[in-house]
Amino acid sequence: MLSAKQAALLLSALMLFSNALVYLPFWLTADDFLGVPLAQTGMDVVKRYWDGPLYVVVSQTFYAPSTLFSFGPLPPTYYAAHLVLYPLSIRLLSFLASPSDAMLLSTFLFSIASVLAFYFFVKDFHYSKNPLWLSTVFIFFPARWLIYHSVGATEAPFIFFSLASLYFFKKERYWPSAVFGMLAALTRIFGVWLFVFYSLFFLWKKRSEWKRAVPFLLIPFALFLHFLYYHFVYNDFFAYWRVNSFVLSSMPFNSLLSYGGPAVGEYWLLLYALYGAGIARLYEQKRHDLALYSALLFLPTLFISFNDIARYLLPIFPFALLIAFDDVVNLKLARWLFPAFVFGALVQAWYTLPLNLMPADQYARLLGLL
């Protein structure tokens, strides 16, 4: 049996290996790789994958007026949709590499941090019969996660910060938990649900210790300051919501009407069912805290009208798909079949990446302005 330190080193190496596999055909500038046709090729494909370049722009401007905004048709207010933490990490790493390379480096470092946070979360709280194996699965599953921990995106930092926040919360170290929760909220708006979760916990479980919940006010307060900054830059405190309000619907499952169809719609319904079953399993396993947190993030996705529901569900996959189904993941047959899934996920990544890119001419103009 490996020690915790050895397991951490192995998982870090596996995360590096998984990203390298995703990059391989583009690094080789192949037009066809193992039978997978690539609509565009070269490492620029990875760097141009939406919304990566937009985070690079924010990392250089922090929303202030700049000639960088002239590279394409997006108005400066559009960047309010991209919260500050991930761009800040890109800026801090830009002394090591170009902004686009710093973006990938940031994602990679947060990806390693996320798998290590998951491993210690599962191990220390005894959520798995085999934490190392479940953490290995975490690196490659689900397939959408394999893509988003390899490109410029906020999934890896958000999952790391939220896992770290929950870890310290369960250890009753509330100040570190609150700080990581604050960082999660400054990465993706869904981080505010950590504040809701912690508030409900103290109201339900520890009403007599409500003063211990004070550190968690950092989470909404940080978002308030961020939006106050938008007020000074854009003259609009609600700039974030004005950009993103189009994805909200008063009717559940509106995505099925706006973006669905016979195949896509059924896939989304199956995703909802799978995540819902995972949350129900967490509840049945008496992991009520994980079930509540997952439910708080799951329910709003029912009212999101967008063409990528799978991505909106990613923040809860460590709980609803992995911890909840640990017994299934650890089946001998599941282990034998897992390499086939990994190859399928890579095929999906290789084929998908060239289909969702910033136009080459806009990207060239952006590089010229950086």
C-alpha cells in the first residue's frame, strides 16, 4: 500500500499524463489522430478553446478600458461575466510564460490541486474503500471534466477551492474553510452556495454556536466588493447579472425546449437523472452534508437554459457521481472496463476541442495586442 505522500505524487503524475494525452494530437499538429479527424490542429487549438482567451484578456486588463478589447466584437461589459480569481492566477504566472501559456499552467496547477484535495477529502473522511483508485477515476471521469481541466477554464480552481472549503469545514476549522469558500465564489458565482450551505448547517445543527458562522460572511462580502468594483469600472453594480441573465429561466428544463431535441434532450435528462440518483444515494448513505451541498448546486441547473448542462453540473460530480457510487466504481468489472472509457473520453476531447474555438483571426489580433 502506498503512503499518502506516494499516492499524492502518483496522482499528480497521472494528472500531468492525462493533460498530455489530451494535448498530444495538437502538439503533433496531426490532422487525423487514431482515426479521429481534427477540424483544426496545433497547440493554438487548446489555447483558443472558449472561454480561455477571454480570461487572458481579463488577466491583463482587470476590466479597465484597454486596447485589448479591440481584438474582437465583444463589448467591455461582457467581461464582467468572468470573475476575477482565475484571471488573477494567470496574471501571477505570466512572469513565467506568455499569458496564453500561463493560462494553461494555471489550469494544470489547479488540476493537480483538485485531485489532491479530492484524495485527502475521500481518504480522511473515509468516503471510499480505495481512495487512490477513486481519485484516479476522478482524473478522467466524467469526459467533460477531462476537457475542462486541460484548457483555460474555471472548473479546476472552483472544484479545488470548494473541496478545500468543505474539507476544513468538516474539520471545524472555520476560518480556512471560509477563505477557500470566498476564493470559490470569486472563481464561479456558484461558490455563493457554500455560504448558503454553511448557513443552513448552523441554523439546523448548531444554532447555539451561530457566532462560529461569522467567518463565512467573507463569501458574500467578497462578491459584494467584486460587484462594487464593477460599479466603478462599468458604472453598473449588476454588470455580471446583465451579461448572464439570459441563461436563467422561470421554467425548469427550459434547455430541452431551447437547445434540446430527440438526442441531446434525452442525454440531458439522463444526466439529470444520474446526478439526482447520486444525490439520493448520498442521502441514503447518511452523508447528509454532501447531499445537501450537491442538491443546492443541482437544483439551480434545472432553471438554466443553455446548451451545455453537463458543464454546469461538473462542480458536484466529485460527490454525486464518485463518492455516491464508490461501490460501483470499485467493482472488478468497472476497473477492467475503465481503460475503454478513458480512450472514449480522449476521443471525445480530441474531436470536440477544435469545434469550440475563438476564430483564428481574432486570436491573432489578440496575440498582437498582448
